[in-house]
Amino acid sequence: MNDDEHTPMVTGENAVARLFEAADYEVSQAAGREPGSVDWFATPQEGLVRPRTYYRVWTRCPERIDVVLAELDDKRRATAADRALGIVMEGSPPPGYTADLRTDVCAAISYRRLVLEVSGIADGIRERMKASEAKGEPGRYWPRRIDDREMGYPDAVAWIKEWVSGGPTSAAIVIADDLADCFAVLGQAIHEIGARFLREPDDTVLLAWHRPAGAARLAYEHGFAIRVHKNIDALRSERRPSLVFLERSEVVDYEKRARGSLPGQCVKICARSRDVERWFSDRLASPPLVTRFLAAREREPEFEELTDAPANVPRMLDSVLACRDVPSSGPAQWIAYVVHDYIIRILREVFQNEAASLAELVPLEDAALTQFSLGWIAVEPGRQLASERTWGDLQEQVFTWYKRDSQGRVKMNALIRDYLIAHRLAREILAGNVSSLSRHQFPREYVFLFLSILSPEAAARFVEGRGVEIRAEIEAEVERRLQLTLAHQLKRSVGAILMNVQHIRDNLAAAEVTQFQYEFSRIDEELAFQSALAEQTGQWQEVPNDPPEALALHELVDDAAAPLRRKYPDVLCEIDVSVSLLVRASRVGLREILHCLMENAYPAVASTPAPRVWIRATPEGDTVRLDIVDNGPGIRAEDRERIFEPYVTTKKGGDQPLGTGLGLAIARRYAVRLGAYVGLDPEREGTCFFARFVTWRDAS
């Protein structure tokens, strides 16, 4: 909308009367002392102080401003008014003249500025700037950019200022993943535009949150101010350009609902890590501290994520500065000190005492423990992770501790999660539960670092009670490395022998190959055994660590059984697994468990009359039990527990073992990692191995 397209102003005293009435002033007239003249007055209808203002309207500013102001002041005295205003309808007072409406009893002012003053928009800008400067926000703002490659990723505030001053004709819609980004950019833009308004009040278009009512509506209609809001549904009905800030999820929902795009120019705010790092570097000043900070961001992506979040920046800067002289053995320990200081600052700002903060941290601790066990946090519909009632202005900051993954599931920042787990553990350990940490396989590094900062006494008790476990872990790690080395050497030896045996075969005559066929078959069998042993030794040590997901049990059972059905065509296999059963597991781990259990069943019945294998799945509350039953010779009572130990097998071919003794051990080991259980049911007829899995429950 160009300047000449704005709502035309009613000229003269009537225009000003309309403005004052819209601003809730009482407008009155009186016969002037000069023949045919009328004196105009405006008085606020509310407030403890209600100054009566005499006003005169000039089409343009008189040349001798000092002379007309003196005449205007005489008129004020003569009419017993508290203040006198000369209102310039076109243009502005002469350069160098600035009126202060809070102190001047007689002043000249442009109609444009009067609209902004009596509507409250100008005072709103001044108050916002004063509050912002008191908090030090302008100096702590770090740049965001417009995510537009063709425009060269311009500075977001500069883009908004240019849009405002360019006489916009339609709405500008600024979108961000996080509303904190929007508010930071808007706050800085309002501050910079407001600073210009204080210098050039007659040439500056302001941004305002005011509703389009009363005098504020006139300011928007005349183009003296542009409305800022986040009401996505009001866009299509607006007659004037506005600046709209929206979260990306709101835009997606709107476009689905309206089946169309938003009306107006849409731009997206983005943040670049190098801008963040440059901002911190300028304010940290100390080169060693800058180096330490940048190294911490590079080492720990979760720390980078926290320091990138706009709502965290001011307090993170304070925390980094507070930890500048903290001695540490490495980046991880320093990161732990900074995160601890950052969280403590938030808690002190929100809660009056330690007891209150402790009570509010309990649900957050529970969420951290839930995420550790499930991999995400299940949020009930209508429930907030951090209520505004509790956290107030810091609610948006607490929201930066969470994010949604590609499947829409809520996850907590890992550093915040580990801090909250350590917070819970410190209380438990001091209460006498020294073994609480060792019962759970928590992420050890940061949990222990936070524990040592939160409570050195709890950390000391923990270390005292962990001696035996630490030695066991060291021994297990040594064994793991030896087993992996053995697996590698077995694979290399088997490969070399296979190559040489094949070379011998290729160089023998056909009759000689036939002559030694038995010997060759025995060598092939032994090499196959050694190869399987090497493969399963590696599997025993390299437990899958991929995250759990919802898996259709029927599909994976069919996949695991298919090659064995082809290998053992005489074995009758009956599968009774509902297609609707979903279990919580990692795909690689579940596939290996099924393979090991079925690989145990099929060979066991291969030489049995009428060999059969039954595979059934039965829901049991929040779990699913999968039975794999065969009609083979069974397991002797004394072997029922031993068969789950590594390298123990009951399958014999003469005096030679037919199995590696690792299949069932791998099945049970993988099951433990998945939160499942593998066992033998001695009460069932035949041989019944079973696996029990947690039923999948959707995060919603």
C-alpha cells in the first residue's frame, strides 16, 4: 500500500477532534475572542491527572515557529488551559525543533506524531525500550538471518526495518522453528526502530502490538504504524499490512486447514552457528576462554544445541563467564560446570527456596528417567512439559531443553537429562541407596560429572561402593577385546585354509579328487564350524545398540523361519503369530534372537520321526510371549541353565560338538540389551524356548 493509498485524513480541527475522541478524550469548543473564531479543547476522560489542552490546527508549520508558539502560549493563559498544542497537518515542525509533550506546556507537533502519542503507541515503544535496556537485551542480542539464498541470507532485523520503511502493501509473515527466535528478532527490531523514532519522530514508521481499535486503528490506517501480531486466522480479513510472527508448526496446521498458502510475503528465520560463535567470542573477550568455549561446542553437540538456543544465550553467556577460571581435566568437565551454573541460575530466578525448586524438579527428573528407559518422553494430550504458572517468563527457556524427532516424539537435551538424573541420584545416595547408580546402566560420563558437582559426598560414597563393579567392568572389557581378537584371527585362518584347499582341489585330477572326497568333506565341515564359531564370537561381543522401534513380530518371525524351512524341508513348521502384535525392540537385535532360537530348534528335530516346530505368540498384559517349541529329544535337567552360557552345547555328532555353543547365549545377551527375556520352559511338552518382549505403546 503506497502512502497515497492509506485512508485519507480529514483535514483541520475535525480530523484532530476525531483523533482525540478515538483516544478517549472529551473534545469541546468555545467562542473565541476574535470575531468568528472557535477555540478547541481536549481533555482525557480517565486518569488522576487530566490536563486540559487547547489546540490550534495549522495546514503547514508557520515559518516563525518562535512567534507562533508565543502567541499560542498567550492563548493558553487566556483560556485557562493546562497545555497548548499547535498541530501541523502536513509536514512537520522545522529542523532542530523537538517537542517534549511530557514537560512542554506549549509545543508544535505534527499530526503524525500526535496520533502515535495519544494512541499510546509511542509510550509503549519507550517503555519497551526502557525495560529492554534495563535487562541489557540490546547488547545481548545475537543476529538471526532470513533463510533465503537468493537474498544472500540477510540480517533478519535489517530486513524487517527495510520492509517497514519501504511502504509495504501486504503482510510480511516471519516464520521460525522456535517462537523465542521470533520474539528476539522482533524485540531488537522494535528497539532499533524506536531509537530512530526518538531521533526522528516525524519520519519513522513504528511497529506496535496494540489492537486495531481507537486511536491505534487510525495510526494503522494512516500508515504511521504497522501492527505486529501472531493471529494467523486474521490475515485474510486484514485491510492493512501487518507483521506476523508464527511458529513453523502453526503454518503447517493452517495450510492443511485452509488448503492454501498464507496471504503475504513469507520469510523464515534461521540461525547460523558461526554467528553464535562470533557473538560469544566478542563478549567473552579472553582468547583462552573463547578457545575453551569453541572446543566445548565442537566436542559436544548437545552443548552446541543449548548455546544455539536464543532463549538461553544471555544466561549461557553469564555461566560461561562465571566458569572462566574453573579448573578442569578436559572439555567434558568444564561443560558440566557451565551447564550446572546455567540451571542453577534459572532455578534461583524462578523459585524462592530450595524446597520449592526441588518439588518442581521431580517431574522433570521423572521425564529424564523415562527418556533414558524409553528413548523419548510420552506427553499426555493437553499436558505441558513446563507450565507458565510455574516457570513464568522462563517457560520458553525450559522449552529449549526439549525437541521433537522425525517421528514427532519429544526428547530432552542429553546434558539436561543427565543433570536431572544426577540430581535424583544425589538424593538417593545420600539417603543410603549407594547402589542406585550401578543398578541402572546410565550414561556414566556426564551423570558422574554432574553428581560430583552437585554433591561431592554422594559422589564419594558412590565411588566407594563401586570398586568391585569397576573391576568387573575392566575384566569384561579385557575379555571383550580378547574375544574380538580371537574372532578376527579365526576368520583370517579359515579364509587362508579355504583358499589353499581350493588350490589343492584345482590341481588334482578328477580321479584323485574323488579318491579324497571323504577327507575333503571332513575339512569342509571343520572349516564351516570354525567359521561359524568366529562369526558368533563376534556377535557375542558386538551387541546391537540401535534405538528401539515398533516392530511387527509376525513379519520378522516369517523372515527368520524362511531360510530354515528351505534348509529343512521335512520339518513341519506351524506359525501362529497375529499380524497386529507390535513389540518394542531393535530390528537387528530381534532378528538375531529369532535366528538363534530357531537355529536351535530345527537341527534338533532333523533326525526325529515326524519332525515339527511350533512358533506361537501370546499377549501377556504389557508383554508378548513368543514360544518356539520342537518335538526333539529335549534338554536334560542338569543342562537347563548351562545351555545359556557361552560355548556350552549339548548337540553332538559322535564325539564332536555340532554347535558353537554361542547361539542361546547370544539370544539371552541380546534380549537383556533389548529389555526382553529369553528362557527355557521345562513345563511344556517337547523343548520350549521362549522370549518375552515389551508390547509397543505409541508415544502419544
